[in-house]
Amino acid sequence: MSLSQRILSGDIRAAARLMRNIDDNLPSSRTELQDLFPHTGKAFLIGVTGPPGAGKSTLVDQITAAYRKQNKRVGVVAIDPTSPFTGGAILGDRIRMNRHADDEGVFIRSLATRGHMGGLSRSTADVANVMDAMGMDVIIIETVGVGQDEVDIVRLAHTTLVVMVPGMGDDIQAIKAGILEIGDLFVVNKADRDGADKTARELSLMLEMNRYAEGSWRPPVLRTEAQRNVGVEELVETMDKHRQWLMNSGEINQLLREKDSSLLQTLLKERLFAEVYDRIDQDGRLREILEGMQVRTQDPYSAVERILGERLNS
Amino acid sequence: MSLSQRILSGDIRAAARLMRNIDDNLPSSRTELQDLFPHTGKAFLIGVTGPPGAGKSTLVDQITAAYRKQNKRVGVVAIDPTSPFTGGAILGDRIRMNRHADDEGVFIRSLATRGHMGGLSRSTADVANVMDAMGMDVIIIETVGVGQDEVDIVRLAHTTLVVMVPGMGDDIQAIKAGILEIGDLFVVNKADRDGADKTARELSLMLEMNRYAEGSWRPPVLRTEAQRNVGVEELVETMDKHRQWLMNSGEINQLLREKDSSLLQTLLKERLFAEVYDRIDQDGRLREILEGMQVRTQDPYSAVERILGERLNS
């Protein structure tokens, strides 16, 4: 049986195997993903992002527990910074959510930020698709950071949660503004800390500056203390409300189109580059161009245009 | 006269114009960059990165002033988070380094994080190349954040400065590890704050865990108070030392090859995608594929492989 057939029949180990193949970018993984694709589109995808130190992992742990109480199966894709020494993800599956380790209703996968050749958002989408086809009801995608990559990854979700924390640095205003438009829900975590009120108030004020059309979703600002599991239930209810709103308003259709378009673009970008780069590497032109660039007799701009002028497969 | 000719003859306004054209991705900007390329490779490129709130902008301001005292011309490329309301860069040229506003030896350009179609590192390289051809002696590239994008951008530099700040959040260890291998110099800024010693010590310890080959560069950990201009002179001296080491050890050659290779890859990736995406958009296939994906009769994986099988230009 193929990996995809085994995954569709509930084989967890086959899923883990395919995810490793996706990481290693094996060509066979594309065929498996192709076969799984018709079985995707059922899960509720939640994106969780925010600056480092906001307590996102703990919050994701509690959200997972809350959905488990509702007897929903939960997948978690955690994008972790990579260790320069081991090459592996630092926060890793290992230390993540030990309490769910024996729970067959929870499937956790860490992806490291390095070594994806800029294809991290593609890998994340692929892994989420495998979890979706496996029958996970909820898939949580967690990213550390506030860069463009994180924004792209969060675009994979139906509902995006931005986690803030009281009392951060000077240019927090800038970051807040940068993530203001991607959040469907904002959470001030560690809400027992000094400055929680101020942070929540500032966020609300900045959100109010935005114009909302009649009937559109107005992102609420919630408070949690993930460590003590305070406010998590309300958070989960509010996420479910957002999902309901997506369905009832018909916004879900636009969102799904954007998700599909984004996956297609990511795949196209990555595969085109891989094919063409491989070819110029093998026929020796890559070396020739780089040598020319070194002595400035060759500029990269015209070299690339020359390559574009050729057959893609020949 | 073409923009590139005007730039080579010292016309600042022509440079600003070309940078706008690069932002707008005008095809003509590629021809201009092509003509400027032989005149690049002379400037010393410094990358400055680190978590939000570390005081990077102020530090860059002071470094600029220090190089101006040496009568060197300084270019600054600042990657700023984008405002969701205006679409423009938040920290912007406007509020950046007012004191250098009337100094013809300083050229500052802010790039916004949004709207680059994943091509931010290409735009940054292009703008740095324009400044290089203009005759800037030092070019400082400043990024906010710790994501993969930032790492890619910092790879454009000869010397990379990682700015930390005392007393950050819980997962600071992870971030530190993530940026440990990209820093040639580490700076604990706001060194008058509580915890500065601890942060510096932790950084040094983590760096010592690394194995250094005989004669290789060992990244020092410095302290600054950028606001009061404390420690900046020593920082500039240490950066110059790193540059000297690059030259004397011959490491510079490897570094320049990597920079060239990275620029070529970035250009290739972006142009290939743009050309092919445009084509499938215009001939109606994009819409067809997306419609098929929506009802799950078409998977994106085989659609992309089909496109790869075609002529690139036909």
C-alpha cells in the first residue's frame, strides 16, 4: 500500500514517514500529497503568532487540551528556530507538550526554520494537508517571530491568533502595527503581569483606528494566563465564533481561494527554481556565471534574463 | 543620460529614482542595475540585526556618525515593518536620523517589509548595489526581527552585528541560538540596564560552546549604550578588525562567492516565477487550476509539474 493509502486508513506511522519525506523534499512525497489532496479541506486551521517570549507554546498546549475535552482530534505544526549546533529544531517535539504524548488524538510536528531553501511555508502547508487528510479536526500552526515568513505561514490558517505580552521593547508599536492586520483575535498573555491593561488598551485603540465595513469581523482583544489555564476556554469559544462568522458571512470562500492560490504560488516558485538551478548547475553554466560575477565581467541580471529565454525542459 | 550614468557621475536624485523603480519592480531597473554592476564591490557592508526593542536604529545612527568622523560616506538600508494603514514603512526615512538629513555623505533608504512578493532580499541587494556604485564607503543594512528573511538579508553583509538587550522573554535562549551562527560581533545594547552582565555572560558562554578552527574569527561580545554614544567607537574599531581579518585570512573570497551566489539565486527564483505566473494568468490556466483546487478535482502538485514540462518562453 502507498503511504497515502495507509494514511487515509489511519496509519500514524505512515503520516510521520511522509512528513519526513516532505522535509527531505523527496520527489515521491509530491505524488503522495497529490493523492491526499482530494481528502483535505475539512480541518479548522488556527494560526498562532506573536513576538518571542509571549508564551505561545504554552498557550497552544492549553488550546490543544481544550479541544481534546470536546473530543476533537488536534494536529500541531510548530515552526521552531533551528539550533546552529545540532541543526535540529530547538524547542522540538521532545519538550513540547509531554502531557499529550500518549494521546492518539494529538499529532505534533516541529519544523525547523533552516534548510528549507525558502520553502518553509510550502513545507508547512504540506504537513498541514497531511494532518487534514488524516482526519484531524483542528490544526494549529504556531510560528515564532514577526517576519514576512511568519505572515505567509499564518495565511494558511482560517483563524489567526496574535499573542502579545505586557511590557515589551521600544519599537513594539511598530510590530503591533505590522501584525495588526493579520490577527482575527488578539491575546494579551501573561495577563497577571504589570502593564497588561496598558498593552490591551493600546491594542484596542490601534484596532479601533481601523475602518470596519458593516457586518465585518472586529478582532477582539482577550486576556489569558496560559500557565494557569486562565481565559483559554473563552479564547477557544471566540475562535469558534470567528469560524462561524466565516461560514455565515460567506467570507470562507474568499479565504479558501486565497489559501489555494498561495499554495499554488509557493509550489510553483519552489519547483521552477529547483529545476532550472539544477540544470545550470549540471551543465556548468552556474560556475561560469559566478566566476564572471566575481571579476565583474558578468552581471547577474542579464545572466538570469538569458536563462529565462530558454526552454524550461529540454 | 541613463539613470546609471547619472548615478555614476554622482547624481543623488538619479539614485533615489532608481531605488523607487526597483521598489516598483520596473523592467528598466534591471537594465540600469546591469550597467551599475561592474562598478560595485568596493563598499564595506555591515549587517545589523537582533530582536525588536534592542535599539538597533539608534545604534546605526551612532555608527553612521562615527564613520562620518572618519570622513567616510555612509549608506543605510533599513528594513522596516510596514504599516497596515498607510502601506508605508513605519519607522521611515522621515523619523530616521534627522541629524544626518543635511549631510550629503549619508544616504538613507527605508524598505518596507510588505509588497515585495518575497523579493525583499533581492530589493535590498539591489539598493545596496546602487549605493555601492554611488561610491558609498560603508553600507549598513538594518533588519528588525529574527526570521529566515532577516538571516537571508544579513547574508548580504561582510560583517554582521547582532544586537541584544538585557532582560528579554523566556524563549530568548532559542533566539540567541538561532542567531548565534550569523553574528561576527555581538553587542549588548542598553548596557546600563539590569541584567546586562548576565546577558553578556550567557552570550559568551553559548559562543564558547562552538568549536573554532585555528586562525578563525571568534565573535566578541561588546557593550554599548547607543543613546549616550557609549562603546560605539570600540564597536566600529572591532568591525574594522573583522574586515581586516576577512582580508588577511582570505576568507573574503569565499564570502564574496557566497554573496554572488545568493544574489543570483534570488534573482533567478523571482524572475522565473514572475514570468511563468504571468503566463498562466494570461492564458486562463491559473483560474482553471484554482477552480479545480476549490472543488478538489485538481491538485496543485500535478498542476505545477505539468507547467514545468513546458517551454519557458513560447
